[in-house]
Amino acid sequence: MKFKVLILSVFVLLSFAMCGQEKEPEYKNAAHLLVFTKTDGFRHESISSGLKMLFDQSKKQNWVITATEDASFFNNETLSKFDAVIFLNPTGDALNQNEQVAFEAFMEEGKGMVGIHAAADFEYEWPYYGHLVGAYFKTHPPAQEATVIFESHDHPAMKPFEGMKSYTTFDEWYTFKENPRPNVNVLATLDENTVKKYKNDEWKMGDHPIIWWQEKDGMRTFYTGFGHTHESFQDKKMIEHITNAINWVVKRSDK
């Protein structure tokens, strides 16, 4: 009987040890992220799913997340506590001039920024932000299934798409006021021929970047056009895509 109890005790201890190993974060040092979701215009229902995805990833990735719609967080003292700001589907004009200046100072200290989907539909009158995000939203055809063509896999955010020439999914496909290609490093473009539902040709760009990155003066920024639907943040490839982008902008990895 004592022998059986001993075996059971060892099994329980091993189980706890294995659970502990599984819960060990992938990175030793925490990355502190400010996730900003304020909307002053259209509000994406998928914000809730995006937040859930980020928090679900946080333990394994050792992210310390502060999610807010309070623009007053954009001050020098508060921003100094973070490594990156994630703009998760914000819209409209949310930050006043002082808050914008604080964010500019934050970025110029060599920090990071990730823009997800409607981050391009945000702060149109703030050129500094426009440069960081890479392009401003113009219009879009109805949300539908379409194909993204990969130009490069030479970035950590593209790891889930390795070996793939393209990826077909359902999303809302943004068109931009100006083509960002001259100023950013394009990773993927929308195959406009796979978009079937539209009222006119105003959404067409010809060359249609949809994912890109920038690095300058120690600042890293990343933009992905994915993220309109709840399903976007439940897709394993999208989760890895965004996770790797965040870890890249906080300088956990290089290209």
C-alpha cells in the first residue's frame, strides 16, 4: 500500500512539474504593452476578440498588458512604463496635441508600435502618426473572402506563412489614400482579382500593399490589414502573425 502511495505521489509531483514547465513564459523579461482601442467613428465589434487574443497570449509571451480607451494615458510619465503601443482598431480623432507630442517622444526613445486594421482609419490630421502607420484608409469593398499574396517571408511576423505563396481568408480589405510602398517595406499585397463584390472601382489600387514594416532611428513599426472580424483573432496563423509582430517591435527578435 505504501508503495502505491509513493508511486501516486511521484506521479502528482511530476504532473505539477510538467504543468509548471508548460506555463513557463517564452521570454524571461516582460514586455509592457499599451493596447489602445478608443473609437471616435466606426467601432469594430472584433475589438473584444482582439483583446481576448492578446490577453490569452500574454502569459506565454510574458506580456504585461494595459488595455485602455483613456487618451490621458498618452503622457510622458505613463508612456515611459511601456515598450510598445498596440493600436487595435481605433478610429477617428482620439488624441489631443499634448498627447500626440508625448507619443512622439515615446517613439523617438526607440520604442515600438503595431497598427492593426483600423489603425489606418485614425488620426488623419496628425502627419507623424500617418508616417508611422504607413498609410491612411480611403475606402473598402464589402467584407468578403479574398487572397493575400506574400512578397517576402523575411520577417518574424511572416513565419506562420512560410512556404506559402498566398493566403485566402475573409476580411474587410482596406484601400489607402496613397500607396505606402515608397516609404515602407511591403510584405504582402491584396490580389485585387480575387475581390468579387464591389459597387465601383474606387477601391482599386493596382499595386495594393496590405502588410508592411518600418525601422528607423531605433523605432520599429508594423501594420497589418487583417483584423476586421472576430474570426481574424481566432485564426491560428493570424494569432502567430500578430504575436510575432509585437515581439519584433519590442526588439525580442530581428529580421
